[in-house]
Amino acid sequence: SITKTFTATLLAQELIAKKIKATDYINKVYPFKFNNKIKLTYLSLCNHTAGLYRLPSNMSTHLFNRPKNPYSAYNDLELEEYLKKELTLDQENIGKLSYSNLGAGLLGYTLAKKEKIAIELLTKEKILDSYLMSSTAYHTPTSIAGLDMQGNPTPNWNMNALKAAGGLISTTNDLSKLIKAHFNSNNKALALTRKPTYRANNKRGIGMGWIIKNLETEKEIFWHNGGTGGFSSCLSFSTRKKTGAIVLSNISRNHQQAQLIDQLCFELIDQLNNTK
């Protein structure tokens, strides 16, 4: 799900270029009306405040039939059919922080559709090539097998239509390049991804993709984690201290030790910041 921060960066670039506004409705990109006349803004998809459910309702059969690769058969046609016929909002969470893979995936799908280019190529041209991230891609083999919750080998997930929510494969070396790019105060697009757009409380918020811990204090860090059936990850960094920590692992998000990935990442960044 660290992929979501790349998708947010694509949106930030569009905003900086003044091609769209954060409050614009994505509906304009589609030649059909959304179910229940629902309208969704770019920003609400990016910061998880649209009130969307975590996954589309017409994906349930895939979750049941393909538990080891649940997104793999959910294609573009099904996503658009969902928007036309089944799109529903969780009324209690509209305007509130409610994490949604559907929202982030739909954001990337919409940006690619708007630019008339595949999300893979859009990400490569706008981000990966810019920061020389040659070992990051949507379609590339992993160097080691993922392990499921029992510790058995399991395939890497193919996110298909929702790939912009969690389909990228990367390395610590490549991700360190992205972190270092965030230390450049002249990079307006990356700075925009860190700007708070929603405050959960006085200490925690969300920018455009990045979750913010210790909001606007000396201990402020930006972070995101991720988890699939065979891999777990966490990335955090401080622009104040110019430090970063990346933990990539090949254990399932449902593995009994998976919670240690975030814990390790936070302990590493705290230790680095305390020595600066």
C-alpha cells in the first residue's frame, strides 16, 4: 500500500500543473453517471474521506474464489460496472478518515484514464524515471517468495484494476531515493503530498497519501505501511531531521509477527532522529 503515496504524487503533479483542482469531481472523466448520482472528488479519494467502502461490493466472489490472489481477476470492466450500478457510500464515514483500497485504486484508474495512458507508464514517466527508481515497477518478479500466515510460500498479488492502491514492487534502495527527494524543499509536488488535508486529532493526520504522526511538531514523521498475502512493509521519514527508515519483509499481513514490521520501522526512525 506504499503504492498509494505514488498515486498521490501523480495527483499532486496534476494539481501543481493546474490541470485539475483537488475539489474537482472525477465524474467528469467518465462517459456515464455513477450509481445513486454519487460524486467523488480527487482529494476525497486520496485522503480516504470519500466515504467509500474498503473494497467494491462486486469483488466479493473473487475474494472467496481466489483467497491467495484476491484482486487478480477484478478487471477494468468490473470496476466501471461497479461505478455504474453498485457504487454506495458509507454515510457515517463521509468526510471522515476511512481507509479504502477502492478509493486509492479508483484515483489511479481515473488519473490514467484522464491522461489516456496506462497507470504503469504514467507512474514510470512521472515518478520512477525522475528519481532513477529502476527497480520499481508494477510488473516485475520479487527476489524472494512471499510467505502466508502459516509461513508457506504464496504468490505475489496482482492488483489488476485496483493496482494503484497496492501493486508496485520495489526495493529499499529505490525507496530511499524517493525519501531523499522529499528532502528537497523545492520539489513542490512532493511537498504537496505532505501537506495536511485531514486531522484525525492533534497528533495524527493525513496529507495526500502520507499518514502524518506527531503532526507539526519536532517529532513529525510521514509514513505508510503495506500488507498483502505474502509481504508486509513500512516506510517512514522526517523532513526536519532528514532521516528515513524502510522495512520490507516477505511475511503476510496476517502473520502473527507482521505487527512487528511497523514497530521496527518506527523504532528505527525514532532512534535515527534522537541521534540527529
